[in-house]
Amino acid sequence: MAVEIRLVPCLSDNYAAILRDPESGVVVLVDAPEAPPIEHALDEAGWKLTHILVTHHHGDHVQGIPALKQKFGATVIGPQEAAKGGMLDKIVGDGETIKVGGLGVRTIETPGHTAGHVVYVLDQEKLLLAGDTLFAIGCGRAIERPAAVLWNSLLKIRDLPGDTRVYCGHEYTLANGRFAVTVDPKNSALKARLAAVDLELSLSEEGPRLLAIDLLAPLERGRCGFEIGLGAGRQGRENHPELRPGGVVLRVKIGEFLEQARRLVVASRFLERHGEVEERILVLGIELESFLVP
């Protein structure tokens, strides 16, 4: 049975990913920005947390751990840099694979954002839990190591199979897209991607935090955020400037729901609310059609 995944909005722009292995019943949390929304998501699903995987030591990824560990008794696993204060029950390093229930979880060290940042790969399930190394249309800031080090970390991610699904630690898509077009202003595919994100935000009743979940909810059971495929999709070839030098690209995996129905619903709702900008939707309709159809 396929692993079940829920992406939980936390703080102002964080995401926590919860994975459940249906066969063993283990429930794995990747990063803990804050406890209450994670507890709510677990209660809503009827899941009991058994493990917590930590990607790096920043407070907005670990500050919920004490409360969750106290409530559920979960085993906490992470890199050496997150071991201060006795937070971790087990330390993992580059290339190490651990068994969590029926799930094989491989650790890849991706320094750059922090000195000891790691990401987790579930090779059989083709999943990447990227923390703050990789985001939709962007990557993490090189804070504790130089940009060249972060680039080498991105190269490791780039080598993963093309149909790997990526779960990111923050919702930065719109800001990343706006920056990317300043770097690559003639990139029509990138502009179309940004237009789609911007349009979806204008339609969201709950603001940008639900952008990813709303867009891709049909692709996974429960609440899911941006799923980025590592591969050379028709729309993705120019969407990721930081990965483009080697020719491997990212694309948003958009299902049949978006292909056939979403464009019409989005266009009609947009015109109902913003009839004065009908010309814009006509232009976007052309761009979105080329963007949304794989």
C-alpha cells in the first residue's frame, strides 16, 4: 500500500510533513515548527505519532518537538547539528538508511542553508523531504555555508530519479517566482508558472498559505502541498534557474483535475470577481493552457 502523506501549515509559512505507513502503522513527522497544528492534523486523521525526523537545527523546524515527544513518546532522529540539548534519540549521517516501520529512509547531507542540513529520501516511494534545501521555484538561503556548498548539495538532489516527489519546508512559491523572473525576464515558461500562482492566490479565500494545498489536493489523500517532480517536463524546463545549468529541471505535477476542469473554473471565478480586468484573463488563459497541460 502507498504511504499516506499530509502536509500541515505551521507558523507563518512553514510546512510539516506527516507520513503514515499503512502496513506497519508507523507515523513519521518531518520537522516540527509548532505542536498545535500538528497535533490537530494527527487527531483529525486518527494517527499516533511514532517518529520525528529533523532536517536541521533552526528553531522554526524543531521548536515543536518537546511537546510532541512528551505527548506521543516519539523517537526523534536527525543530524548531529540538531543533537544539542539531548533532543535526538538517534543521529544519522550522509548515506545512512534507517528502517522506520516498513519505510526505508535514506539520509543525504545537504549543507548550505545550515552546516549540517540533511534531507530524507524514501527511494521505494520516490519521495524527498527537502527541509530548507529546496523549495518550489527556489532553494534555501546559504546561511551557514557558502553558495558553492549549497550548489553541490542541490546537485545531489538533481541526481534523484525524475519522478521523485518533493515536499518542501516552506511556502515561498510566489516570492521565489517574482525573484526568478527578475533573473530570467525573457523566460516565458517561468512567467506562465508565476501567472498561474498569482492567479490562484487571487482566488484563495484563505490566503497564500493554502495555495499549494488547494492546487494539488486531488493528487494525494488529505491535505497536500507542492509536489515537485524532478524531471524534464514540458513546462518545467525553464522554471528552476538554480538547477538549470545542468539541464535537469523541476515541474509541478498537475493531475487530470487541473488539465480539464481547473482552467475553466479559475477563469470564470476570476471574471466574476474582477470583471474589469477581462483582458488579463484572456492573456492568462493562453499562458495557463500551455502551462497546465503536461
